[in-house]
Amino acid sequence: MLCITWGMILKSVEDQLELTFRYLPTCFSQLAFLASVRDSYTGRYLHEGWAMQSSAEQVHEILRRTHKDVFNLVLKVPFVTFCRELKEYLESLANTQQRTMTLWLELESYRDMLPEGMSRVSRGFFLSQIKIALKVLLTIPEWSLIQAQPASLHPLLVPPLPRHLEN
């Protein structure tokens, strides 16, 4: 008789990453996660749980590639969305937003989010975006444009036209 328990069902690293990203709904939160599994001294991506399903080298390569892909997505996010995602991420941390933002500006810890091998322009753009976003959020924490949007990602810029009665 074959008995399989949940712990025995091994998923690929890609499946595990996809499952993890389901709980990290924004590009910024995914970027923060990927930066957190990289050793800042060696540049190696480490995830003990996933290393049981694949070689450390394969885990490193998948996470390295995904880090670059997510970083490139973050670069394409409009500034208002970037601010909203940053604010949501900061709200998920244990520290107060104000304190975290002040520390990030002073220590520039967000630099750890940069993947290795990105162009100077991409790095500079990201760093300027995050510095400006942090300053905006510190100055105007309740900025109406960054409040959670209802169902639609694109608010109507023009009110809908009134419907005319059909004859």
C-alpha cells in the first residue's frame, strides 16, 4: 500500500516560488522577498527549504534570474503605483512606517534590493524612485492617489456619460 503525505510531495523550486508570490501580491513585496534570500556578503541566493528539492546552485540560479525579472517589472511601474506598493510593504513590517522610512533614507538599506549585474541606468533609476517615494510618503503619508484603489486598477479619468432613454 502506497501512502503519500503532504511532506513527501516535493514541488519544484519554480512551483514553490510561484506559491510564495501568491502571498506577495505586489512587485515591490516580491522584490523585497528576493533581496531577503540573498546573502549580502556573497551574493548567493539561499533558501534552506528549497535546497532540499534541488541543488543549491539551481536554487541560486532560479532566484537570481527571478530577482532580475521582478526588478525590471518594478522599474516599469508608474510612480504612484510604486509609492502605493512601497507603502503597503512598509505597513506589513513590524516597525512603524515613519521609523522604517527614516532608517531606509539614512542607511540606504534599500540598496540590497538591487540585483547583481543591472545597468548603471537601471540602478540609478530605482534608487532615485525609492528615495523620492520615501520622501513623498514621509511628507504626505495620506496622499489620496496612493490609497488602495477599488476593483479597477485604472480609475476613470472622465465620468461616464449619462445614458439616454431608448425610444
